[in-house]
Amino acid sequence: MRDRIDAPHLLVETPPSPYATVINQLNALTDQYNKLLMNRTESSNLGNVENPSV
């Protein structure tokens, strides 16, 4: 989906591109999703720490 939106954005010769807002919003959502995944990975790794007293 991102590639289909990005293609016409690259072809627009007269700035500003009408797609710039959509692309910026998608980039922000992608960043939020990636942060969410990193937080999930970090929190699940906390439960995998071996108990040193065993």
C-alpha cells in the first residue's frame, strides 16, 4: 500500500505533493507500530531471565 501511495508522490512535478500528508501519517503509524513491537519484545524477554537461585 505504501508503495502505491509513494509512486504518484514521486511523479508529481509541482510541489507540494498532495500525497505528502498521507505519507507522513503512514510513516508516523509505522514508527508507532515498530515501537510497540520493540516494547513487546523487551517485556517478553524479561520473563525469560533464568532464576539464578535454582
